[in-house]
Amino acid sequence: MKRFAQSEPTANRRQILFKLVDATDNHTPEPGLNLVTLKAAMLVLKNGADAAAAGVVAEFDGGGGFYIYTFTVGECDTLGVLQLFIDTVGAATAIRVLDFEVREVTLIYGDLYPEDAIFVNVAAGSAGAVPGVNGTPANPVNNAADARTLADLFGRRKYKLDGGSGLSITVDHKGWTFEADSLMTPISFLATANIDGSVIRGGQVGDLGEAPLLGVTLEDCIITNTSFSDIVIAKRCIVVGVLTFRAVKFSLLALLDCVFGDAGLGAPGIDANDTGGAVLASGLMGEMLLRNASTVTDYIFFLNGGKVLFEATASGGTARVSGIGTYDNQGAIA
């Protein structure tokens, strides 16, 4: 992504280089095109509005189908986003058909999307996906669809979340980062959303959906009642609900330096759902229960002043408990 200074005075610092190729094979370069016709087929949008494409088009020295568009100072005078398009239909009326449509996105200096993120506030944001206008810290979007549109446009894979109303993710977000400014910002993932390899940082995580969760990491979150499968890692989280293994496959839950509220014989804790899952808890604080653990599975707990309570339904598998703390085995775990 190119970046220009606002009202950049030097011409060669407000240029875009692009390549045109033959439409029949999507490969052969198209040098020597009529620059007047090419210029007439161009469209420049400034923050979504037509800026009339008043710049200069030139062929790059050396040919090879490369061309340069130089924006005018006026096209660069406003913070936001410039987009350069070529109307291939219009160009084809006078020159050879082009298969290349320029969608270069240029962010004017003073990055409107810091931390490489799209900003979301469901309660106080606004709808819209105009680049340079929506999804900024000053004007966050209020819905997941517009956030995804902007993220795809800019090649971003991170949402910054704020506010007390929850964001529900319904489509795949594999390898994304969801970062909340407040522990009271809810975020949930519905059954249709695959979030393999994603990081959820901060916020209040309730529903992780039904899709695979391979390599999902939760950091500095509040975790309420949820179910999970595959491999989930939680770091420095506060658990106030029951984490339930799904019955579909072997799962691993790793809890690193997490805090559980005092459980008694209720929540919070882990419901193994009588599956072949495994738990590793290191630096455990607070009181955690384990229930419905009837299969041969390993449970490893390193306590940091915490307590593990094996309920009566924890009747199978092997548990290893060490560190500073206590455990109460009301079941039959060895």
C-alpha cells in the first residue's frame, strides 16, 4: 500500500506504477498504448467521490506494459483514501482489450487505520464501508459485515473492538486478531465461523461457535460458558463459566496463568463431556471443578495457590496435580 503526504508537492512522490497485459492470455504485456485514450478510461476516487482523474499518465521507461499515473496535488489534498480504476470496457473502444483493472489503494499520510486494524463499536459506531471514512478510531463501524469489507479492501486481519454491545462473527476469520479495549466488550462466534489460528485478546468471550478451533488463542479475556474442540490455548484469562469439550473429536485445552472463580460444586470449571479430551493447566489460581470425565484421559494441573475439585462424575483418566494449592477428589480419577 502506497502512502502519500497530504498535498505532496513533489510529483514523483505521488505516483502509482501499474502493469497492463493482454486479455486473451492474461500474461502478454501491453506496451505502447495510446495514453490519451488510456487516461480517458481512468477513474480516480477520493474517499469514495469522483476526483475527475486530472493527473498525468506516462509509459514507464523500458516498456514491459508498465505505466505510471501521477496524481495531482489536488487529488492528494485530503486525508483518506485514493483509488485508481481503469474502465476496461471504455478502454477497449479505442485500444486493445485490457484484462487489468487497477485497484491500487493509496492511504494519504497520517494513517487513518493505526495498528493495522479496523475499528468496531457496535453500540456507538456507524454503518458504512467507505474507505478512509468508516472503521477508523474516530468513526468505527457498528457491524461485522462492514468491518470485513474494509478489512478485505486494505488487506487487514485485525479488529479493534470497543463498547459494551457484542459483536457476532458469522463467517470464516482464520488467522485473524480480535482485540478488545475493555473486558466488558462481548464477542461471540457463530457455528458458521471458522477461526482456526486466530487470537482473541481482551473482551468477554462467550460463544466460540461450532466450527473447528485449531490453534485458537485467548489472551487476557473473561471467559463465560462456552464449548470448544481441537486445540485452544488460554493465557491470563479469568474464567467465570463452564468450558465444555465437544463430543466430536479429541481436544486439548491449555490454561496458562488463568484464574477461576470459587466453584464449590457449581461453576466455573471444565465439563469434559465424557470425551477423549485433555487439559493442561499451569499457574492455576482460584477454584476449578472437573466434571463428566469418564474416559481415559490425562489432566495435568500446576497450581499457583489454586484448588482443583474433581466432582463425582470425574471417574476416569489420570490426573497429575502439583505446585502450591489443594485438590479434592470426589470422583474416581487416579
